[in-house]
Amino acid sequence: MANKILITGAGGFIGGFIVEEAIKRGYETWAGVRKTSSREYLQDSNINFIDLDFAHPDNLCKQLAQFKEEHGGWDYIVHNLGVTKCKNSADFYKINSGYVRNFVDALVACDMIPRKFVYMSSLSAWGKGDEINHTPIKLTDIPCPDTEYGKSKMQAEEYLASHPDFPYMILRPTGVYGPREKDYLLMMQTIKMGFDFGVGYHKQLITFIYVKDLVRAIFAAIDAPVTRRGYFLSEERAYTSQEFRKYVANELGKRVVIPIVVPCWLLWIISVIAEWFAGKMGKTSTLNRDKYRIMSQRNWVCDTTPARNDLGFTPQYSLEEGVKETVAWYKKNKWL
């Protein structure tokens, strides 16, 4: 009998790729998707769907009890549900950490603890690294998240760790890109128009992980004989924004791209104004104060040695290779 796996947030960019890989690996795959969420990339007939009410603990417990009665429990859970921008900062904590708390409590109460619970956190949970010497962020560093997003992710991590014997694994990827992703798409569209916007004048090192590599890391964490640990995930080298621009421009056939550097103080003002206007219209803004802190961070280098040693995971895609495949998909699907 195939092992059962639940992927929450399955309708999102990363979630769809996790679902696809789970099916390839022969899992009985359950996709946690809200009724209002898109299922555009969840068309495989082997996918089972479930809409769990993470916001209301009593309803969630009833849903889990019913699932247990009809199907048994899940062998593995990948909790990929989360938000990166919100109308109200309180929603970061409600969704990114509150839903984790409700889910873990319900799994314990219903005696449905899986063999492993993989939580998708973020490098932002650790906060800024060394912005002078650019030494890698390490697991031994004290976490100091400086964004509401990062703080909410760390809050969820702390709750998982507070449950004795709960078999969690925490993955903290850096910038995730690939087909279907829309934030990096905006940057690529700007480069296609012949411009590239950077932030700040001090040296900045950024790191990436291609979505297919991230998915491989998730299943490496499931298969590894360890639990109750967390790992940073990124390609094993850092880049500058100029290198990212070069790779994208090459794939788009752009010979001339004009770099425009925006001072941090100006980006802060623009972010505050954009967030205010979006709030007035009842929308979320891609550019906001939280995003400003992320964009202005100068060191995104992290130590991936523990993931290599414990999980046997090393990324297969370089940024150049990942950008090539991503741009090809955008072109084919007329996103670029």
C-alpha cells in the first residue's frame, strides 16, 4: 500500500511542484487546497483534494477525525501553507504561525501525528546576516528576524520545537524561483523592457534555489533518518544582482539593459506610500515595509553544510541553468 502524503498550500507556486513530485514517487497524494484557490496546475487525476479549516480549531479537529475514520492518517505532511504579503501584519501571525499551532494541536488531539511533518519556513526567520564581511548565516547564529514575515515563521518554528517528540523537519529556503513564480517574473519583465532596478549602493550578495531543487530537498528530508532539525537551503554559491541581470538578459536576447540603483531611503518612502495606497483600496502591495527590509538586506549567504551532511542534498541547478529553464517556460506560456 502506498504511503499517504498531505501537501498544504498545494495551489501555490511551490505547492504544485511538490504535488507533482509526490505523484511521481508513488505516494497517495492529498492536496490541501481551499475551494476558492486555483487548481490550474493540479490536473492529475491521481490527486485527492481536501479543504482543511486551519482557522477554526474545532472544525479542524472534526475534519481530521472524519478523515481518520474514512482513510486513516497521513504518513507524511508537508505544511507549505503560508503568506508572504498581507493587508494587515497581524495576518502573518494568524496564518504563518497560528495555523501551524492549530494544525499541530489537532493532529495530536486526534492521534494523527505523521511519521514526519515538514514545515516550510524561510531564511528570513533568521534575519540579517553579517553585512560587513558577508560571512554565511549559520544555524549556530542567534535568530533575529526583522520582518513580520520572518518573525511569524520563527514563531511557528518555536511552537513545533515546544512539542516533545513531535517529528518535525524545518526547511528554510532562500529566494525560490522557477516556472509559475510571479515575483521574479516582475524583475524579468523589467529587464525585458531594458531596465534593471537595484537597491542600495553597498555590496549585496544574494542566493537562490530553483523550485525543482527545493522539492528534491523536501523529499530528502522525508527520507532522511533524522527528525526535529532545521536546515538552510540555497544553491551553494552567492550572486550579485548584476549576474542575475546578465543571465536573464542573455535568455531574453537583450543586449542593452540599463541598471538603475534606488537609494535605500527612497525605496523606504516608496514602500510606505505603496503600502498605504494598497491598504486604502483593500489590496496587498508587492512593495511594502516588510518587502523593503528584505530587498535592502545585503547578505543572503547561508551555510548549507548541515543539509548536505544530514540529508545528502546538494542543488543540481545553477542560477544560469535555472534562469534558462524558467525563461523558456515563461516564453512558452506567453508570460514573457
